[in-house]
Amino acid sequence: MSLILASVSASAAYAQESAAADENMDELEEIVVTGIRGSLQRAMDIKRDSRGIVDAISAEDMGKFPDTNLAESLQRITGVSIDRVNGEGSKVTVRGFGPDFNLVTLNGRQMPVSSLEDTNASSSRSFDFANLASEGVAGVQVYKTGRAAIPTGGIGSTINIQTTRPLNSPGMKASIGAKAVMDTSELDGTSVTPEISGIYSNTFAEDKIGVAFSGSYQKRKSGYTQASAGWRGAFAGEQNDWGTLPQIPAGGTEADINITNRPGPGDFYATTQNMAYSMTAIDRERINGQLTLQYRPVETVTATVDYTYSQNKVATERHDMSVWFNHGATTSEWTDGPVAGVLLYAEDFGASPSDLSFGAAEFATKNENKSFGANIEWTPTDRLTLELDYHNSSAQSGADSPYGSHVALGTAGFTLQSQAIDFSEELPVLSVTQIDGLTGIDTSRIVSTGTSFRNSYMRTEIEQFQFRGSWEFDAGIVDSVDFGAAYTENNVRSAYANVQRDTWGGAGPASDMPDDIFEIISVADKFDSLSGSDNPNLFNEWVVYDFETMIGLIDDLYGACGGNGQCSSDDFTTDRRTKEESKSAYLQVNSSFDMGDVPVNIVAGLRYEETDVTSAALVPVATGTQWVAANEAVVIFSGEQDFTELEGSYKNWLPSVDVDFQLRDDVVFRASYSETIARPRYDDIQGGQTINEIFRVGGGTGSQGNPALLPFKSKNLDFSTEWYYDDASYFAVGYFRKDVKNFIGTEVITAQPFGLPTPFGGQRYNDAVAAVGSSDLTAIRNWIFANADPSTFEITGVDSNGNTTGNIFGVPGEDPTLDITVTIPSNQRSAKLNGWEFALQHTFGNSGFGAILNYTIVNGDIGFNNETEWNTEQFALFGLSDTANIIGFYDKDGLQVRVAYNWRDEFLSGIIQGEYAVRQPIYVEAYGQFDVNVSYDITDQITVFAEGINVTGETTRSHGRHGNTALWVTQAGPRFNIGARYKF
């Protein structure tokens, strides 16, 4: 790569000489350039000839896209970065605007989206590129500036995916490919899985009828290991609350409370709530297919019908080992402030040993996308073109297992005397001491605890009619006028149910669990790419067990699934249904003229959008509360549910103008102004108030949507200068600015829905606190079970530590009413974002070598301030980061080699870390990876290839306010593909 970059200036002169020599060739000879260079040339031509700021990717050959994943190809474009899920590109961020701010269309049609999160249905509008295979894609255009003729919904960009149209390339063309995939991150040893794809296109009846079909099947096994931690805070240095560092006793010193370098007044810090090591095995199966039929009876009429189908099944099994902190007798060590990072956090449990938990989880989901489209284009005169387009598309995500979309099983050994976590290295290092002199895990002491069977569902349906037309003028400065109208109906449903068994203190004695069900494995070798894995203090044992066997066992023993194996429920307790009806119309004028010796092109337009929103949400009726475990209480629901419905609407006029000046034959200057909108997330516009099932000592939480929210609206300004100095070679520099309003904040209110009594804070609870002399929740529960009115609780047993287990009910008229903190979304914020884009694409004459370099700088006034208390509401834009690509390639004599390095700087990915921290930042640390692609054309028809993804096995890490506040540290591994392609 260094040699390639160092040769750029010298090779420019060589390229000019080569171009002059090419002029002497026979002008009648047509040379079709394919492969990497041909793809780059076509993409460059689209960029050069487009109005506004447009980038593109073109297939290198029929059935051969630059990357096997569309998102991973898109990240090569200047200003585009991606989010990875399970080691594969999933969603895109453009110019600092995350997936929800980018609209994805398929052949100009708005695509429905659906996905599931780990524990519930998604509320995102972002398209998951992992569902769509790249083999059937002919090209992708990324529109970075708004235009009247382009559908609304993207502030960062509108991304249009194009598939094959047979009449655009007459004749018979086909290819078939197969590859073997070896993912080194697979936890059970690397296996080989298949991927098969094919594409066929042909025309008949003197090119009046066209048929195209593409299909692919992919089977992939992969995995990753992860260390994760949950946090409480950020606390102010002087704060005194549950979870804060202990206060110095009267007349005492810091040494009395085991704190080294305690955060001072004005500093902020977070304490560890829990930590886990986990390993996850993934089995993915993806099927894609598209059929396109075209008929052109006369040159002026073309009819197209197409159907696209995709299915993506993902089966995931996870095992984890975790610990919990009660913030009792702690020892800690800290960095300096103002945001102090923890170096060591430890706790001694004294006479009440804590649990070392061994959980297992299964995620089994199925994503299915269907799209039917029909289009007719008619050119009644030489100057008028009319087009009518219709499509009906759906996207659905749901469970692919009788256990639901996500099931969690708990087991634990209550043997921990003390525990400590060292956060000074990449991997948080857990060390423990156990009772009875145990140095390892005693499987004979492990008991079954609780279970959770979650079932999530999401479905989106879009029906869209579009009418487009264009009138061309014979003379004058106006070349043509484009016009159109559209109607789009978007119906979205997301639902969720959970069947939970709250026996977290132990469902039965350890003798219920046969020892041979458990297997002890090593921790260190699962994280050998991370510093800290060789720490001698690391507790290097871990228990795993067969998931199916454990479910059958606990179902037989405790009726976890009612004794019938059907654990999940379709009786959704959360059910949100939203209908958006959008009407739009646009008028766009295209003009070209000369300003002196400079050719000028202008595209000016106005788009009108009107959207009506009707949203209903199912509100479960709550009847009471119960305290089920030391740190957990739940709301009791009657099983009755009521829908509440809210409405909203908004209208927008969206102007746009693109101007470009051809300063020289090979230099173009562009200036663009546009106004664009992006619609709120679906959970923000839900139609009801819901209460979360779990609450804590301080109260519960809930949420309420707002369908009357206005869309995000951005005023965009773009400038770009592009120098196309040779074939497939250009240099471009651009500046962009976006002023965005209507960002969504939250209004927080305290409500007491249903008048629910809480078991915390009443006379019974206060008597227990006074009797035990502390805020130890386990001790408080034991006292209530032993001394309170028996009608106010139920006892289910005694755990291995002698603590009573059961449920303590909130008593109406005696206990205080449960306060629910309800968050309501509202349009509150405005923000400004600006940045620079630099791109160089260079081919070194006829040498076959070439390079692509690009860098994007993004700045904004919308970051998160780490030096604020945890409950201070802040607004921040997620995904904002600088990005860069360095790509070197060789394409000559049938040999193609591409080495690509993609880098993304640290970015904020969220501000909610989970249920324990109300408002905390999540920073994903800077990440870069190398990908390699090599292919060789054995003949004109046969190509063999090899691909390597993340060949150096880079790891990923995220943290909170301080780098030591580790959230997730993930180790996966490289993925390698080898295969062959045959072209007919």
C-alpha cells in the first residue's frame, strides 16, 4: 500500500501518455471493461453525470458485487459507516446520521423494515442489509443531497438498490457461483458451510420479452465471546445513595472504607452493578430470490412485473457466567477525575455468600421479506414520458422456536465469599474467593433459578402508488420538467410477551441437578486476543450445559413450560400498531445553459408531503405488585388489556436546488441546497401508556408515545469540487452542513397509574429496616417473612443459604402507592452538523494497479457531556464519527486482488445502558479491519476466488463515561471464503 500511494503523482503522467496512445486505436473497436476497474468506472460515471452529490457502487460482473454483504460494500463510500451484528455488516450511518435517518429503496420503492432486539421487537425504521444477498444486485446509489423527485425519509441519505432488468441488457446472460465459508469465530471448531448463488437473464421475441431470475442460499456458522458489565451512576463524588461509595465514618479515614484515590467533590463516577463472561454460537441460514418479467410490445411501452423474496433465520445459543454486586463491604481503586474511572471494584459478602450464576439463552428468529411490484412506462411522444408504479411489500420478524424468540435459563451456585474485578486492561478480570475453601466450581452445589421465555413479533406492510412524468423541451434554457405524485400506506405492528418464572433464589435443591449435565471449561482461552486474559488472578473456570436438556429437566421438575414444552406465549402484553398515510407531489425543473464559456446545469424542485398518523397501543391492566427477589419486584397484571389510540398529522414543503459548473472538461463544481425530513421511531409515536413489569425500591418506569410528533427536518447545504483526470480516476473534496430541528427529547412526569401499592416504604418495610439495622434487602425480606402478617406474603421455600424465598405483596391501604416515572417524547431540540469529505480514486495507467482513499470529518454541537449527573437529561446524536478507507487493488490479465482497510473513529451509540442506569452514554471505541479479496479468471467463463473478512481478527470494545467503564468487550475472528463462479 505504501508503494501504491507513493506512486500516485508519477503514474498520473504515465496515465496521460497511455491515454494519448489509446487515441490511435481503431475507433470501431469496442472494449468492455469489467472487473474491479469496470465497476469503479461505472460508479465514477454515475457520480460525474448525476445532479447533486451522488455516490454509487456497480457490480463488477453479473452476479458479482464487490462484497458479499451490501453494507460492507457501502462502507467503502466516502461518509458511509456501518454497524456490525454477529461480525457482519447490518445497518449504515451516513455523514453522522444513524440508520433511522437513512431511507432505503428497492428500485425506487420504499422498503418495509422489521427486526427484533435481544428481548423485544425493534422500533427502528432502519433497513437491515444482512437480510439481502448481494448476488442479485446490479448497483447501489447513495443520494447525499435531497431532490424533489426522491422519496422522503432520509436526512443522512437515500440509498437506492437496483436489481437486474433484462431488457436493459438484451441477450442471454447467466452465472452460477458456489463458495465454502470458514468462520474462525465458530466456538465448536471451524466447520465449512455452503453458499450457492445464481443469476439468469434473457430476452426473447426480438427483445420484446425479458426474464431475469436470481437466487442464493447461504448457510453460515459463527460465534463470539464477550465480557460485559452493568453500572450504577454516574454519581457525584459527594453523593450518598445506594450504590455510591461508602462515607467515611465519624473520626475515621479513607483506609477504614477501603477506597484508594476516592473521587472528590465535583467528580463523577460509576460503580459496578454486575459483570458477565459469555460465549455465543450463531447458526444463520439466508435464502434470497427475485423474478423479473418485462414486456415491450412497442418501443414506447415497457411493462415490468417483479417479485422479491428474502428469508433470514438466525439461531443463537449463549452461555454466560455472571456476578452481582450488592454494594455492601466494598473495596475500590480509582483514577483521577473529573470523570473517575474504576481500576478495581470488589465486595466481601461476609456471612451471606452470594451467587456465581451460570446462565444460558437462546435467540431463534426468522426475518421474512416479500415484495411484489408492477411498473409501466409509456412514451406517447418524443417529449413526454409517463410512468406508473405500484408495489405491495411486507417485512416480518418473529420467533423460530417453540420456546419463543428469546429464552433465558438461570442456574447458580451460592458459594461466593468475595469477588473483585480489575478494569485496568482490555478485558475486565474477575477473581473470586469461595466458601469452604473451594478453589474451583463445585457442580454439586448448583441449583436451577429463574427462567424467562420472551416472544417478540414485528411486521411492516407498505402499499405504494407512484406516478412520474417528464416533459422535454426542444429549445430554451429549460431542458425538461419532471412531475409526479405518490400515495404510501405504512402499517406497522410490534408486539411482545414474556413468561417468567421468578425463582431467582433457587427453584429447588442442588440434588435436583445431575452433576453430569454440567461441563467445566476455561475462560482465558476464549479471550486470548485481549490483554488481561493472561492475568493470574483471573477465575479461569466456567460452567456450560446443554440447552435443550436443561429445559426438559426444569420442565419435568418445576413445570417451567407447563409440562408440555410450549414455553412461550402469543398472548402479547405489549402490542403497538401504527398506520402512516403519506401523500406527496413534486415538480422539478431541469435546466442547462452556458455562463460565458462555462456549462451550467440547474435542477430546482419543490416537493409537498402530507402525513397522517394513527397509532394504537395495548395497555395491560395492572392489579397489584409483589416483591419476588432481593433486588426485584414486579407488577401483577390481570390479563385484561385495553387499546388506546392517538392521532397526529404534519405537512411539509421541501424545496431543493442543485447547481453544477463544468469549470473545465474534467473539473465539476457543485452546490446544492435542500430540505429533507426523517420520521420518528415507531416507539416514539406509539399510542398508549405502558408500565414496565419490573420495578425497584425507588419506583417503577413506564412510557407513553406521541403520534403528533413532527418529523426531523433538515436544511442541507453542500459544496463539492471533483476532478476527473483520467479513466476510473478522480479526486473530490466536499463540504456539507445540516441544520436539523425537531430532534426528540423526553418530558418526564411522575404518575400513579392504577393506584398500585408498593411493598417498599410502608410500615411493614420500615419496621423491618429498623429491626435489621441496615438496608440489606435480603435481611429485610427475611424479617418480613418471619414477623409480618402472613396474609401479605407467600413463602415458596428456602435457598441454599437459608434465606426464605417467596413473594411479598403490596397491600392496598397500608403500603404507599407506587410512583411510575413516565417518559413522553416531544420535539425539543435543534442541532447543527458539518463536515468534509475527501476522496481519491486512482488507476495506474495500464499497470493494473489502483488505489482508493477517502476520509470523512464530521463535527457537530450534539455530543454527550460526561461531566453531568446520571439523571440529567441530555440530547446527543448517535453514530457521529470520522471514517476512512484505504483500498489497494490489482486488476489485469484475469487476476483481481483487493485489499481494503476500513476505519471508524469512536462514536456514541446510545444514552441508555439498561434498566439499572437511567441515562448513561455508550461509546463504541475506534475500530478498523482489513478485508482481502482475490479472484482469477481461469477462462472467460470460470473464475475462482478467495475472500478474507477481518483477516487480522480485530476485537471491539465499548465503554461508558470513562474508558475503564467497560460495557462490552467482544472477540470474534476472521472469516474466509473460497469458491468458484461460472459465467454462461
